[in-house]
Amino acid sequence: MLFQTWTFLLFFTILYFLFRSIKNSTGRQYLILAASFIFYGWFNPLYPLFLLWIIAADYIFLLLMEKTGKRRLFLILSITNSLIFLSSFKYAGFITSNINELLVITGNPYRLPQPDILLPIGISFFIFISMGYVIDFYFGKVDREKNFGRHALFVSFFPQLSAGPIARASGLLPQLQHWDRGKGSDLAEGAYIFIRGLFKKIALADFFALYADKIFGNPAQFGSADLVLGALAFTWQIYFDFSGYTDMARGIARCFGIELMENFRLPYMAASTGDFWGRWHISLSSWFRDYLYIPLGGNRKGKLTESRNTMITMLLSGLWHGAAWNFVLWGFIHGALHVMGKLIGRFRIIKITPVFIRRIVVFILIVFTWIFFRAESGADAFSYIAGIFNSGYAAPSMPLLMFIIMTLCYLYGWFKEYGLLNFMEKPAVKSIASIIMLAWILIFASSDASDFIYFQF
Amino acid sequence: MKRLKYLINVTASIIVMAIAMPVLFPLTGDQFFTSDYRLPYNLGEDYFLYQKYAGSVAGYNTIPVIGDSVIWGHYTSGTDTLTAHLNRRQDIADFSNMGIDGIHPAVMYGLAENYCRALTNKKIIIGINLLWMSSPRHDLTGGKNSEINHRGLLPQFTEIIPAYNPSFEERLSFVIKRNTSFFLWIDHLRLTKFRGKNLYRWCMDNPGENTLQFFNPDTRIYELPEPMDASKFPLQDAQWVKTEKSLQWRYTLKTLKLLKEQGNDILAIITPFNRYMLTEESANQLGLIVNGIRDNLASEGITAVIPEIPPKEEFADSSHPTGKGYRTIAENLLENSEFKKFIKH
């Protein structure tokens, strides 16, 4: 069930009225739990079974950690279970095809059969939510949720189920434990955040997608200007697609009185690659920071270890996004940029470079990294980049309106970063903005609901 | 409190906009409902316009003729349709062409149910085109068919149609759209002003064009399709669906009853089918179906008029007459006593 559909609106409306009409807190929790399973099962009736497996397994592991005192053993079993589960669905095909390629290279005639496995939507998200909770419990950061229903609700809470944000137990569980019916102001704020997300997805991301898909679909056909603009279009598409989804998820949760964590903070205004990861998909980057980078030693054991830890974290972050080498390459490039950024950051010339120039340079670098993310393979990405520099100039085929909107988006980022748009937080301005956004969506944008890019992860 | 104000502001503005816009700007195109008016081809799915047209016809002293492309006049200009030929006779009643290209009986029911509510206490003529019973595929009782026209007007949740299997979302959006004047108006705006495309798609298709051109009115003219050569009509063995099993016939009957319940006086015209394209056996079956339909309608208190089959050369395909064919049918109807009785002032 996609957020931007009539089906979801109907689902939400019924659910909201039921939620408001139930006086008992536990009753409301079970209602939302049931709704979450219906929501997930709407994509495919088998999906809730996968979800239930992770929920039940981690509930038992947490229970055993507490009751037996063998915390380390059950932590390892829980993580192993999660990783095997994730690998079976997400990486089995990737692993098999790589083994087969190795067999080809070594001249071995044997081939493994390519598995045809259903990849449940949002599997990486709910597994990471659950895994993070188990690790937090292991380190004593959170208490175990004894109520199975509430534990299940934490992992399966429908707004964040398909594509995050990857909630932390410390942030979400207490809200679920003391859940009231929500206030009218929550509904108002939630509605605004939702409309903003809807606009980002339908009016912006889906527009940029038309051009990005055209260029990336056959890059050899286009000149350098189109290739550059195609990369830029994808840069904005993925941002608006994902942050639009996050806004909608946060807006829906807010309507029910729950505050989900922020996932984006003007990422294209980052002044370094490290800064970028503090602004882009914050719930994932902070997850990797807290549960991988820091346990690996972080920056505490010298520069070399820090660089190694950064590279491992970024490579795995790339792999998290997709079971393909281009995602690994994308992670590698981000890691390398981050390490290099740290190294050259010590030079005086970098220190005295005005921050606005650093923002522009980082933005250009990020645009290039997205080429690896969007291309079908690493080789395609390299030939795309080669095309930018080698293809002759031809008048670009990007519509002028798209170019104007893209420029406005970038300018909006600058103004917002420097606090020039604070007046937009006023309720009157929000009201006007909401009406304009809805009218624009209704009149000018497409009425076809398209999937979100991050659903595949 | 301020946030609540936001919610109230937005909700109120949306409601006001949704109610006010279709009222303040009822017709954004340059349409005029003249006597030989018919819905422009490219506005065939503009149900907002159709509803306005129905409302306008309801106020005139004319007899609306509702039907599919045979009534609309697929192979002819607006001045050569059946209603246009009937209108040439100044001494009789005026007729309004309320046909829509590609509309089949199951859809016609949706059209009548949703957009012909204004037609009450009038004389109404319904064109029945038996093409829709000429095979299970046409009848929508065959396998899944992804080429159904006007699918949004089909019953979405009240009946399972074998050929129609959309997603729940599609069904729901159709139901919401056809019951919300504002969404119909948005479609109307897009179809009349924006060539039926959304702004983004238009920009992609015309990257070099000035975006403001998107807002220019659609000036496309309907290009008449080439009729088939009568000397080369292929002989067909139509797989007629029996009346009692036909979904299309059931919906034809439902449409007639619905309009009758609105206080209208109904006359059905079984538009001529090109028998020259049928094998003898198939033509005989058609004859039986036509007789059955006439008797069936009579039992419902509805008169059915069956015009004579025009000459072979006056057919453009299996069910559509040429302009000349329409003239022949019109002349034939004007000699028909039951027809004359029905249209009498």
C-alpha cells in the first residue's frame, strides 16, 4: 500500500477514527499493530510472515538474554538469525551469480542454480530496527519490552515499515508505552508534514524521474550536457523520493501522536562528506555509526584504523542499499572521499576555503557518486562519466521547466541553510504552502502512483 | 491552537476550492452546445463536459439520443450524424447527439447513472449497437481484456466482470473520481486546456517548446477514419452471445430501466448491423437476437424501432454507417410509425 494512493487514504481515515475512538491505550496499540500487518500484507500476503519471524525470534532472544544471563551468546544468535534472514532474501542471488562468475573464470563447468526468491519490501529496514534494539539491550541502553504486542508494534509500526526511518528503541518504545490518543495539533502538524512529503514525491521526484530515466536508460545516445543534467536530475529525484517518503511516514506517525526521527537535513548543503552523512538518511548513517563504526574502534585507535573503519562502514552501507557491485562501489567511493576529506582537511588551504565553496564542491562530488548508485553496473557508471567528458556538446533535452525547478530547489536549500526561510514555519505560511502544493499536485502532476526507490532496499 | 488553525485553514480552503472551482469556471473550453453538437473526439472521456451537456440538453426542448460511436458518428463529421440528419427536418422535433465514441452498454449504464441525472421527464432515444454482443470478448464475458474503453464507468465493486480485473486502488480511484465533481473538473481542465496530458509529460515530449504553450487551448481536429471498402468486406462468423447470457444486454436493459425510473419516456433504436459481413448462419442468429430483444423490451414497456439495413456501400465497417448511411437510416426512421408517434410534439 503506497502512501500516495486512495487505498491508503481510506485505510488511514478508518484507522484514525478507530484509533481516536478507543479509550484504552493497550487497545490502541493492538489496533495499530493489526493495521501494520494489514498494511504490510497488502503488498503481498506472505510478507507479514517474514516480519513475524524477525519479531518473534528477537523477542525470544531478548527474553533469553535477560533470563539466562548469557547475553553475548543470544546477541550473536540474534544477529546471526537476522543476517542469515537478510542474506537469504536479499543477497542469495548476488552471492550465487558471483560464485558462478568465479566458476567461469576458473574454468569449472559446474554452475549453481540462480535462486528466484521473493524480496520483501523494506526487509532491510525492519531487520535493522529489530537488530538495533537487541544491540541496545545488550549494551544496557534500553530495557526489554515485556509485552509481545508492543515489541511487535515497535518493529512493525506501519509508517516506518516500508522504508524507515530506522527507529531506535530508546526513541520509539517509550512513546508507544505511554501512547495517548494524540491531539488535534498532532493531526495538523502531521498533515502538513505529509502534504510536504506528497509534494516532494509526486510533484518533484516523479518529474525528475522522467528525465533521469530517459538519460540513464541509454546514456550513449546523449551529449555531455544531457549526461550532466541527467545526473543532476537523479540527484534531486532520489532526494525528493526518499525524503518525500520519510516526510509522509513522519507525518502519518505524527497524526497518531508519534514522533519519528528526522532522516534528512538539507544533505546537499553539506560542507564535507562526513557532514553529508550527518544529513542524508540520518537514521541509517547513525545506525552504522553506533552499531558498526564505533564498535570497530571508531576514531579511537589512530588514523589508519579510523580509515579502515570508515571504509568497512561505507562498503557495508553500500551493500545494504543493494545486492550489486555498483552499490558496493558507491559505498567504496563515499568511504574513500571521506577518508581523503579527513586527510586533506588538515591542510590550511582547505581550512581557509570559504564554506560556501566547500558546499558546492561536495555537492558536485555527491552528484558524481549518485551516478554509481543509479547505473546498472559499475562499468555503466564509468562509461557514463567518460561520456560526460568525451561526448560532444549538444543542446540538452531537459525541459526548461525542469531546469528552473531544479535551480529553485538548490536555491531553496541555500536560503534554508542560512535561515532565510524561517518565516515559512508560521502557520499562515504553512497553510498557504499546503494549499498551493495540493493544487499543484492535483492540476499539474501525474495521477499515477509510482513506487519509491528505497522500497527495493 | 495555531496548528489547529492550520488544519482548519487548509481543510476549509480545499473544500471551498473543490466546490467553488467547478462552479466558478464550469467550462474552460470553447464548447457551445449547438444543435449539431457532439462531444469532441478528444474529449470523449471528459465526463464533466458530458454532465454539463446533459444538463444543458435537459433544459432544451430536444430529444437526446444516447449511444456509442454509432450514434456519435465515428466515420462522419458532426453534420453528417444520425441526429444531424434528423435535425435537417425542421418540422419535427430537435435531436441532441449524446453519443460517446467507444462507449459500450456496461459503461453506458455508468454514464446514465452518474452523468445523466439531469435528464428527467423527457423523451430519450437509446441507440443499441449489437456489435457488443458479437463475441464474448466484446461482451466482456470472455477472458481478461486490457483494452476496455471508459473503464472508469464500469461497475467497480458491485459486480465482477470477467474481462475487467483492475487493482483495488484503480477501482477505488474510479469510484472517488466519478463521484467528485472537483476531480471531474480537473480532468476537464486537463483535457480541454492541457491536451489530456499532465504538465510534466508534456514538457518531456516537447523539451524545446516554451512551457507557456502548454496552456494554449487544444486545437486538434478530429480526423475522420477511412471507411472500409464495401467491395472487400470480409465475411465473418460472429460468435454471438445469447441474450440471456450477455452482460452487455443486461446492462442495456438496466440503463433503459434507470432512465425510465427518472420519469423519461424511452425509445430504443437497434442500430443496423452490417449483415453483408456476416455468414448466413451468423446473420440468422443475429435476426433471432434482434427479435428476442424487441420482445424483451416490449415486455418492459419499451418500444424498439428496427430501421432497415442500408445498402452495403453505406456501411463503413461492421456496425458504423457512412454519412450517406445515416441519411438512409434517418429517412427510414421518419417513415416509421412508432418513431413518428414517439417524437410527436
